[in-house]
Amino acid sequence: MFSFTKLGFLVLLVPFVFAAPSATLEKRQVDTSQHCGDWDTVTAGPYSLLLNQWGKSGASSGSDCAQVTSLSGTTVAWKTSWNWVGGNGVKSYTNLNLNSGLNKKLSAISSIPSTWKWSQSTSGNIVASVAYDLFTSNTAGGANVNEIMIWLANYNAGPISAVYNSDGTPKPKASNVSLAGHTWNVYFGSNGANNVWSFLPSNGAAITSFSGDLNAFLKYLTSSQGVSSSQYIKTAQGGTEATTGTATLTTSAYSLVIN
Ligand SMILES: *[C@@H]1O[C@H](CO)[C@@H](O)[C@H](O)[C@H]1NC(C)=O
């Protein structure tokens, strides 16, 4: 049935839409309010802010909130504040998820330029990472096969690894690999369902201003680590894996495009 209520709403809205300059319109269309619920989602341009709190049941208490603070073209600013107590596993991976350019064959990707400028304030010790998370599949939109994590910072956490040194530290499959202007150690293991490739800064220092081509990491995996270039890129995200502690991650500029 046709709704007169809906029609009335549309008629009211139209003059405002035409009167708004485009910059104002763009700002107005982004929800900059804070969200704290598991799987809350905020659409911002080509991205979604995703409050993925998949491990929160492992915490004895805590919360995770996030908001988009601005959007200009494909550059978004956002922040997340979290506090998790108890449990050894990751509680949340609050992230900016890319919604466009996906499901391309790796061999058909020409570049994945990304910029990520961030700072973090913490209270006491934390266990967390700041990292990109990419997934590939055998077919466009198929099940995850490879998870590729590019860590920009490691706070007392560690990558999944199939091999450990005698002192209990994860043993890299390759060391001092130069990609995208930084030097990385490459770890390999399984999360039970997928192969997990993790790139961590070799010197252990946080990279708080990253600007580079993420396709360099995929090309390294296909040329040097036996990953098939017939895989499809399924997911591309950047965010923070939070395990325990209290932190606020503030991203002043984030962009990610698949070409
Ligand atoms: C990696 O580079 C560092 C700094 O140059 C060096 O000390 C270390 O031995 C290298 N590691 C390997 C496994 O080559």
C-alpha cells in the first residue's frame, strides 16, 4: 500500500536536498556519532566502520566504541576507544572496511595505494595490534583461503606462527623483507581455517604514518611465497585488534583504494 506518511517525508526533504551545497551535503551524510554495539556499522564513502567485537565474550568486562570523525573524498578520519579486561584472546577488531574494488583476481590488481596516519594513547599495559587485514579466496566472493595481516604496530601481542624459537617467540618464515618503504619479518601459520601471513616491522617500531602500495605485499606473496595469483581479493580492512587494556586509537587520515 502506498504510504502518505512516506510521501509527506519525501516532499519535505526535497527542498533541503536541492538547497544544500555539495560539501555540506557530504558532511551531513556521514554519521559522526559514537557507536558501541557489536557489529554496529557506519557507512562513510567507500568504507564501513565496523565494530567487529567477535571475541568480546572472552572478556570479563569492557567495551569498545568508535566513530567516524570526518570524510573527504576517499580519506576518512575515525577513532576508537576500547577497554577490555580478562581473557587471552582478541576481543575486538574495530576497522575501516573497504566496500569497493573487491573480488578482483590478484594478477589483475595494478595497485592498492593506502595512507594511514594515526596516534594512540594508552593507560597502562595493553595487548593489541594496529593492522591491515586482507583476505583472499579461490573464487570471486568465495570462502576465505589466505589472511594477510600487515601490522603497523605490535603492543605485546604477536603473529600467528607455525614455528617458534626455543625462547617461545614466533619464528619468521622470512626476515628483513623490504616492501612499501619499510622492512618486515614475515610469519606464516594457520588460524584453524585459513593460512595466515603476517608482516611485522622488523625493528619492532610502530609505523604511525604509513603511505604505500599494499599490492607490494600481495606481489611478494605470489612471487616468493607460493600464493597463487589466481586468488581473488575478498576483504580489505584496517583497524585495531584489541585483547586487553585501555586505549584510544585516533586515525587522522585513512584511505585505501584497489586499482
Ligand atoms: C635483519 O636486519 C637486522 C638489522 O640490519 C640484522 O641485525 C639482522 O641480523 C637481520 N636478520 C636476518 C635474519 O637477516
